[in-house]
Amino acid sequence: MVGEEGAFVLGWDEVLTEEELSMTLKVLCMSEEEFKAYKEQDGWEDDSEENSTLSNEALSRLKTPCKKLLYDSVLLTLESYRTDLKAEQDLLNNKEAYKKLSRREQQALHVRYGQKRILHQLLELVQ
């Protein structure tokens, strides 16, 4: 979701790279004036705001601009896959087609399916 340089790590119950995601959302949702003022503060790390865990519940309570940014980012990430969640689920449920896949292809299928399920869950949380 971040691009070539890195990614945010999402789990079923919370964001595992919460500090990075929190800071990114905060900065990307700032106005130009807010960003200039924030940049001039001493030390980005010494932010006085409360550091709360980005649990699924907390994600659903984000401010609207942050939720929209996350929502759009998730959609872009899902578009980068060749197939959608339903196609992966159908392949997992089709025992004959699944058996024709190599062990490596089966494992990749499970990984993609899990990633897509987490992303779809995130979409629901930030709608």
C-alpha cells in the first residue's frame, strides 16, 4: 500500500506497523499549512499526541479524510491483483482444480486469499 519502498502490515485484529501507518495518515491528511507547522516542530518522534493502538475498532473511528485515504489505498492494492477474492475462493473450493496446482501454487493461493480477505475487512472498517 505504500509503494516500492515499503508496506503497511495489516493483521486480522490490528495494524502491525501502527506507528508508520499512523504517522503516514496524519501527514497525508494535513493541510499545507499544518504540514509546514508540523515540519518546523522539533522532532517528529516526540509528538505529544496520544499513541493509540490501531486496532480494527480504532480504524473504524478514524477521521473521514484518513478513512477515505485508506479506503482508496486498499482499492488500489486490490486492483494490483490479477484476480478478485471470489475467484480465489472458487479455486480453493474446486478440489479438482486445486489438486492440479503445484504445492507452491497452492501456498501462493492461500497467501493471496488471506491478503485479500484482510484488505476486504479493512474496506468494511473504513467505509
